[in-house]
Amino acid sequence: MRVPIIAGNWKMNHTVETGTALARAVSDNAPRSGVEVVVAPSLVSLASVVDVLVAGPVHVAAQNMHWADNGAYTGDVSAEMLLDVGCRYVILGHSERRQIFLESDELINRKIISALAAGLKPIVCIGESLEEREAAHTRLKVIFQLRAALTGVLREDMANVVIAYEPIWAIGTGKTASPEQAQEVHALIREQLGELYSAEVAQATRLLYGGSVKPSNIDELIAQPDIDGALVGGASLTADSFLALTRAAVA
Ligand code: 13P
């Protein structure tokens, strides 16, 4: 059985003060079992949020990292630095990184390999744009991004990989993919994992949906057989809505 994950991607929101208050409220009230709860604060809040969460059930993710172990990369951080500060996960390949910061499939693949080598669990984001969906290229795009992301990732490392399907047209737009649309792509991703690795890996890997997930639509999404949780933006920024999502994932 796959334990669902509800992960909150705070993006570029919250100060240390408001972020630690939110983390404390989540930690105090999140379900103790039946769901894995993860929050991804900004880089400058990571250490303070880890401090707040250290004795509780909630894990911390970073929102990005560099692929190199160290070196002259002004403004960046390595997997080891994130582990050192107490992160367990790292979000990689988010569409905002791909679109705004022009991160390529190759670069994202390098980051995934580097995270796994260091012992950090990547949450790998893939998903099509509106133009690609309208041109019926969703399957092609998702398969391409998935295979590019996982190039060189060994079967034994797949236990530490989480995949997030985030259709770009559903991110921050209030337009959620219908449960059927999301399930169709999740089933495709699982089928691909079966081809790339094995039926066991396909069955064990957790696949999250992301894109305007809210307390009002989580139930029908999480009820789909291949949706194992959510990567949440806007609705993760307040304790009430995020906690409602964590509870829905248990039920
Ligand atoms: P929203 O939930 O705000 O649409 O953001 C989704 C997302 O990008 C999570 O990574």
C-alpha cells in the first residue's frame, strides 16, 4: 500500500516568522498516521521550519537545488547543504523553474541524480502546457519529461523518488484537471514506470497531482486509483486549508 503524501509548496511566500507559525500549526494538528505531510518553505526559512518540526510528523522539502556537490555557483545550494539543514525531500523540475528559469530536462536530470546520490528524495514535477493539451500532445510530453528525468536513475533508487503530475494550465489558475483527466495521466506514468523498471516499482512509486488542489476538490482526486496525494501551492499557505487536505488524504 502506498502511503499518500500531501506536500505544500510555499513557493516565494512567507517570512521566517509567518512560515514558522504556519509550520507549527500544521505540525500540531496534522494526522499522525495514514498520510505523509511535507512542507516546502523558502530557502531562508528552511532551518527555522526544521527546528519547529523536528519532533513532529511533518517533513521538510526544499524547492530547488544545484546538481554539483560544491563550487563556484553563486546563489545556489547543494543537496548536501539541504540535508545538513534537515531537509528530507527536494522539489525538482517544477514548471516555474522550467519556464521562468529555463531549466532543461538534462539539467533537471542531473539534479535528480545528485539528490539521490546524497540521500535526498526528489519530488519530480512533470506536466504539459495548455497548448500541448489542446494539440493532443499530453501523453507525448509527459512520457518525454518522465523518461528524461529518470535517465540513469537506478531501480533501487526509485523507492526514494516521488513523481508529481502538474499540468501547467492548472497551476495557480483555479482550473483543476478533472479527476478523470488526472487519473488518465497518472495511469500513463505508472505504466511507463512499469516499462522502465518493473511492475513492483510501478506499484510502489507515489504519484502526486498538483494544480489548484483545494479542500473542495481533494476528495474526488484522491479517490482515483493512481493518485497518491497532492503537491499544493496556494491552499498550502494557510493552516486551515492545508490541514483539511491532509485529513482528506487519510480518509
Ligand atoms: P497551486 O496549488 O497554487 O495551483 O500550485 C500548484 C503547484 O505549482 C504546486 O507545486
